[in-house]
Amino acid sequence: MASNNVALSAARAIVHVHFSGTCPTHADLNKNTCKLNFYCIDCGPTTHEPMCAQCLPDHAAACNGSAVIRVSAGGACSGATA
């Protein structure tokens, strides 16, 4: 039952995240590599910030990185490795 509460909480948090545009931190890089299409289930509800692929290594160093998901253009989510 506790895991269902965690999943529901994460789903509620991710609904309000805007995954459009490019990463402001890595805006000078190729647009295909700095799309905001990653989200950390652990940190995201606090920061409400999506990440780009270039942000993942720094994020993995600051967080356990195991709860990062990738959001595709079609809206489907999949696991990501950091």
C-alpha cells in the first residue's frame, strides 16, 4: 500500500511539470541533447524542474539517480540510467 502512495504522489507532481523547451543551463548545446525530458521522482516534487540529458551526470552525483524517468514526446515514461 505504501508503494501505491509513493506512485500516486509522484504522478500528481509530474502532471504540473512543463517538459517543453530546452534546458536553460545547457542552452548553448545542441537542442537535441538539451531537451527537458528527464525528471527525478525523488527530487522533482521539491524542485518541480525537469532535466536534460546533459544534467543527468551532475544530478546522479547529488541524488541516488535511480528514480529518474524519461518523458517522451508521446507522453509515455520509461526508466533512465544516470
